[in-house]
Amino acid sequence: MASAKANRTELLVFSSVVLTMYDLVIKRTLQDAHGIQWANLPPARNRPDARAVEYLRAIVRRPQVHQALERGNDTALCFVLRAVNRILSNDDQPNTTINRLWDVLDEPEFNRALGIKQNSRRKFWRKKPPAR
């Protein structure tokens, strides 16, 4: 009887480690996607929108990401990654895709969940009129 209880405890510990591993994959993928988005903001614009979308699709389509989405916990970050995946699965124009991704990746709650300091891209787009 003690042996069965010990085996059950080991299984539960193993299960929580596996689930944590999926959560880490999801978090890291979202951090990478967020980084690509931020690196592409003006004035830097390190790559054209089409290239940024290609990079983002490559990140989201990795086998371990699909496995994490299928087997991981339904956490807030998991839902965000599913939304990013859904946006990237459409063949919209790259600038439309980038704008739709910003709607998801620039949410204050999302940034807090990732531990990212909130510096909304919206403030970069609001320009003051030139002084006359």
C-alpha cells in the first residue's frame, strides 16, 4: 500500500514538472515574439514587416510550441499564444498581421504576466505637432 502511494506521489510530481516545462515554452515563445515586435518599431525598423512575420511564424510553428499548446495548462499566456498563432496562420498583408499582433502583444495584463515593463508602443506612434 505504501509503495502504491509513493508511486502516485512520484507521478504527480512528474506531471507538475512536465506542465511547468510547457508553461516555460509558452512564456519563452511569447517573449521572443514580443522582442521581434519591439525590435521592428520605428525608428529602428530592423527588418521589413514581411520578414518580421516570417520570423514570428517560424517561432510559433516549432514542434515544441505546438506540443505546449496542446498539452499545457490553459493559462492566460497560453490563450495569448493561441491568439498569436491564429493571427499568424492567416495570409494577410504583413503590415495588417503586425498591427493585429500589436493588439494582442501590447496589452498591459499580458506585459505584466511576462514581467515586461509597460512601455506601450502607442506612445511611440503619438507624435506632437511641430512647434511653430
